[in-house]
Amino acid sequence: MRIAVLGGDGYCGWATALYLSMKGHSVAIVDNFARRQWDHELGVQTLTPILPLSGRLRVWQSLTGNTIELFVGDVTEYDFVSSVIKNFEPEAVVDFAEQRSAPYSMIDRKHAVFTQVNNVVGTLNLLFALRESQPDCHLIKLGTMGEYGTPNIDIEEGYIAIEHNGRKDVVPYPKQPGSFYHLSKVHDSHNIMFACKAWRLRATDLNQGVVYGTVTDEVSLDEALINRFDYDEVFGTVLNRFCVQAAIGHPLTVYGKGGQTRGFLDIRDTVRCVEIACLNPSLQGECRVFNQFTEQFSVLDLARMVQSAGEKLGLTVAVDHLSDPRVEEEEHYYNAKHSKLIELGLEPHVLSDSLLDSLMNVALKYRRRIDTSVMLPRINWRQPSNERRAQTEGELATLIAGG
């Protein structure tokens, strides 16, 4: 197949592009390198040293003989998106090209607006470009389990059957997003559903859980192909952060009680899920939803697993409970359905088998690159940073005036 991977220089996108290329698909990466720019903005860097994309692609071609095409540009610019679709003529588009950090979207007004404009406008541009020149192309959109929130009922896969006042219907599952980032993904989902209904497009919305791991078969071919390992408070996942903290003897920073429960999956399952979606496209006019995760854990579960893995490596790992800066339930019911990808052939990896090789050993290998100053939470959901700064400046002015 001809498959375009938007955001192919990022964490999920890079692993997916290599996997699809190795499987014999004709792959194009579309990216504007914004993910690297956000590292510079925040003063952080991935634990693993990654090459510029051009260098990565040269190494990939020299090792495998496979060429991955590259289109450099911004998905919020319609002319660029339209030209990519017209020139590459994809049979499937995998859309990872979004700002994907909830904390980043909660820094202040500027970051919230950027997140929603970038994500929602980019998706709308893609939908219009597909309608214009590739209406039969299958859109595979990376959604998030965070769209659902943590309801006190089971989470279905995208849709729920209801009965109300004696009448029955199947409707999109109610969304309770927990950040401006997650809200942007809800807007995406609604726009895609409408485009499929109005224009007879075909789409699969992959509501993905938290992804872990740096190792795939393709990335393992050469260190020059290594994937990102983000552990900072903005883009790092809780599991990455715990592994890095364990590697240097820092207490694991559990937010609140640690009962926050989410779905998780190995990066090797992410790339396989994408291929399954590509090979089993939705029908014309159908917006299909898969919940893309394989296991669910609470934050405290993860801390205990990292403690156990650390002990096997001779590390002493403590746990520290911090005040939770997020607006979320610290203890809650959580049971999400995730059977559709299994039914289509996914054979999941489990975290207990991957924790040492794909996470702990990577953290130990690169621990000299760890910056301890970027791990502790500074972004507060209840009070954006510009408001806190104004409050602090106001308090300081009052002290000076009174002193």
C-alpha cells in the first residue's frame, strides 16, 4: 500500500513509518519538526540521542534498501496538505501530526490556543484534502483514551447503545476530556464523524492508551535509528519518568494517591495496530473507533512494578506522593473495552515482559543524560502559569509598597 505517515519524525510516527516500510509498503513521512522545536522551547531533550530526520532516513535506506519519501511542511497550511495528498496519492493516511501533551496545553492561554488550532485545523485540512483528491483513501487518526475521561460506567469502543424515554439508539460514547489537549482530540473525532457522514469518507479513530518502550525490530537495527524516550513533566509519560528516576536513585513521583488508572500498550503493538487498520479499512461513510490499548494500570501499580524491576537490577527505589497538579480523580472506576483489534489479529505484548529490556535498561544506559530539574511538576491545571506569574508579581508589588 501507499501510506502517508503525518508526524513521522515523532515517537509513534517514527516507529510506525519504519515498521510499515519494512513490511513492504510505500511510505511517506510528513513533518515540520515541531516536536523538536518544543524541546528547545522547554529546555529539555529526549533521554536517547536522536539524529536529524534526514540522517535517520539515510541510515534506514543504507541498511534496508527501502526509501521513505519526505514532505516537509505544516499541516495547518491547506495548500501544503493538499499538495502532499495529490502528489503521493496515498491509499491510507496515518495522522500523528498533533501536539500530543496534556501538560503542554495547560501551560497558559497561548499554549492552549496553539494546541487546539494546530490539532483541529490540521485535521480539518486533511479531511478537505482527502475529499478533494483522494476520497477513497482511508484516514487512520490517532485519538486518545483520554477523550472518555473516567466515567463510573464501562467505556465502550466509540459508541454506546442507549434507551431513553422508551426509544433506543446508538450514539457516540459521551466524552469527558481532562485537558485542552484532550478536548482538541474530541473536536477531531466529531469533525471526522461528520466528514464521513457528509462526504462518504472512510476513517478509523484509534483511541490510544499510554504508549511505552523504545525498542522495535526496526529501531534495533542500528543505534542511529533509536526512538525518543521522553521523561520530562510535559512530554514524558509516567512510566518513562519512573524508570529514569529509579535509574538515578530519585524517589518515584506519584501524583496524589496514585489510583489514576489508564490503558497502556507497547510501541510494538502501536505499529501493529496501525497496520491492522490499514489492511482492514473501514467502509465508505464509516467512522470506526478502536480502543487501542492492551492492559490497564494505576499509577501506583506502575510504581510498584518499577520498584520490583529496580530490585532485580540491584537498585533501591523509593516512592514519594506529591500533590496532584492535575484536575483528575485520584481513585475511580475504570473498565474500558478493547476487543476489536484483538479480533482482527493483534497479539499483545505485556508490560511485565518489556519493562526491563525496553525501559529500565535504556534508562540505565543513558542515565548520564538525565536532567533531574525537568521531572517535577510545575504546570498546574487549576491556574495557568501566566495567571500564577501575575499573582506572584501582584503579591511582590504589595510587599514592596508596604515595605
